[in-house]
Amino acid sequence: MTSQIPSYRALRASPLSLSARGAVRAALAVTASIVALSTCAVTVLAFPPGSSADEVLDEYIVANAQSVTVPAEASTITVARDTFSSVSGHDSFVAGGTNHDWAKLVLLYAGFPITESNVTVFTRWMRQENGTDDWWNRNNPLNNGWGSGGGSGLGSYASLDIAAQNAAKALHGNPGYSAIVAGFASSAPTAQIESAIWASPWASSHYANGAHWSQAAVPVVKSPEGTW
């Protein structure tokens, strides 16, 4: 009878395979790396014991402070500034004292724009009424009867300034001058304003409907002292 030799294989622990042991080692290595990196991050980001962000900034500013040294021979420089002044429209026109200035003054008092078109018509109008060489005659360049004491326009004013005020009042005060006012207010073409003047009751002759009216340029002429 043949005796059977007992097997001890079941009693021995099965050793780990090579691949399994490699996986374990790799996992342990990764874990160790994570722990090491975490420790380094905490070390780098942490402020020194007892220091706040403001304190660290203050220390940096002190350590990197800059200074400027001015030489003893340096001197200051004084810069001269020009002075300037402004003059109102009224005062500048009175100071100018010319026929063109008087036309602008009337436009100013009447609230009309002081444009080339308006001044051109106004100085032509003054020339037809009172000439150019003595446009200031009786301080009444437009032969205006409004406030001058002369209903026919032959009255006089105490000054050219007062005459300008009354000319503006007359234009706005008579409904027959509404087309003139509209023309000056819109700075209309010269022909349009002049036609309104001819058709108005300002002059009984109506300037012969423009036949007694010149479109030539009006020279600049200054009035004598004391007229303004």
C-alpha cells in the first residue's frame, strides 16, 4: 500500500507578484511626494512669525527708499506771465468811434447778430440817410424821429450812444418795421433786408424802391471827440 505525502501548499502564504509589489511602491512614492510639496508650499507662503502683510510692505519701502539731492548752487526761475483784459462789446464799439462801430452798437442794442451781412446793410442805410463824411450829423445817423424830438427825423440826440439805443427801440416799436427786424434777426442776405427797408415807412421816399441806394463799400470814418 502506497502512503500519500501530505501537501503543505495551502499552509504557505502566497507571495506578492512582482507587478503588485511595483504598484504598491509607486503609490507610496506618490503619497510621499504630495506630503513633501504640501510642506514646501506652506513654508513658502507663510509670513515670518509676527509679521503682517503691512509690516512686510513697510520693511520693503524702507529698504528700497530713494532720495534726491539738490545742489546748493541751484536757483529758482521766475516765469513772467502776460496779463490780459477783456472789453465788453459796448465799450469796444464806443472806443472805436467809427460808423461801422455805431452800426454794430445798434445791432447789439436791438439783439441782432453782429454779422458781416447785417453791418453791410446798416452802414449802407446810414450813408443813404446822413452821408459818410459826416455820418454823425446831429448825433442822428439814421435821421430817426423816435426820441429825438423831430418827428420828421431831423431831431438830434445827446450822444451817438443814445442815438443807437433809440434806433433799436424804433425798429422793435413800429409794426411797419417787422420785415426789417426779421431780416436782421436772421442775418438774411443783404438784398432781402434792403428790400424790407425800402418797403417800410422809415423813409417816405422809400429810397425810390432802391434806385436811391448804393451797394458800394462804405469806408470806415471815425466821428469827432465828444460825439459818443
